[in-house]
Amino acid sequence: MKLKVPTVQAKVTLLPELSQGRLLTTGQYRPHIVMGPQSQRVAIREGNAYMEKLLGVMFVGGPDTLAPGESGQVTLALMYFPEYQYDEVTPGATFTLREGSKIVGYGAILTRSDLP
């Protein structure tokens, strides 16, 4: 039996300065989110160490693609649940979308669907 994970609905916007859009095909795009202000544009570091908590997510619903500067409503699977509870991922919380240390977008959590 396959373990199911919680999902969230979020509004995501890609940064307009990106050189290309992102293919969000269900289950293929697996970036991280970092909870915090949407205005952040650089990762927080102390020396060579990143001081932020990267939360792994998988796009499982929404538009097939987003171009730079475009927004869309998406469904994100909280893919490391239950090993990590994602307690900070709650409706109204904001985040930046990351590919490694590179910030490629930002968003806000709209709803969360937890398992019974």
C-alpha cells in the first residue's frame, strides 16, 4: 500500500527576470520552498552554510508550464511527510520557490489538505 502525503493549494509566481519558464508537468518538477517573505531574492548564508530550511515539494496539479513573470494556482505534495511534518506550511504563509540556492519564484499557501 502506497503512503499518501498531505497537499497544499498555493499561488505561485515565477520571477520575471528568469531566462526561461518552468515545465510544471505533474510529478516532474520537484523544487524546494522556503517559508518566509516573498520579497526575498537571495539565500541566507553564514559563510558557506545556508541558514534556511529547504522543504521538498512536488508539483502535482496546476498549469503545465509557467513563463517568467506568470502566476498560477498549483497543488504541491509535501513529499517528505511523515518524516517531516511541514508544520510551518499553513494557509496564509508565504514562501520563496528554490532550485538549490537559486530563488526562481514566490508564493502563498491557500489551503492544506491533511490526511485523516
